[in-house]
Amino acid sequence: MKYQTTPAFDADWARLSDQEQELFRRAVRDEFHSACERYRADPSSPWPRGLRLRDVEGAPGVWEMTWSFSGPEGRATFEWITIDGELALRWRRVGGHAVFKRP
């Protein structure tokens, strides 16, 4: 699946520890990517419960996922976009709960 990142995501990413970056990569690789592919094929397909995907309250079109519960806390926000005529996503923020101040 194609994706883009925002400057805010890039800045957040640079502040994450190596461990946090690896936890995020693992969640995307092991669960999120395949779930996105299923969503592209069938938007009614369920998301993995372990990622706790849901709409961000007060931010229409922005979604959140949880990539770490047991520390360090890990959240990411994203939105669906189109790239080259295909459904894709834009990563908006990544880090702890503070990303919801400006999702």
C-alpha cells in the first residue's frame, strides 16, 4: 500500500527512540499493512482488535491506531488519501497520547 508522511509525522518519528520506531515498524508490518489491504478490497472488513483503530474525535477523516500498550505508549494518526488513483494513506502523527492535541 502506498503512503505519505506529513512534516509533523517526520518530526515525531525523529523524536522516537530506536525501540519505539521498531515497535511501530513491527505493528505496521505484522498487522496494519495486511489489514489495510483487506480494507482496500472490502471496506467493511474488520480491523485487528489489537490495533484499536477508530476515528479521532473532533478530527473528521482522521483515524488513530495504537501500536504499543505496554510501554512505551504508542499511537499514530493517519488519513485515507488517493495516490496515482489508488487508495493510500497519509501518516499524520506518531508517538504517545500527546499526538491527539494536533492529530
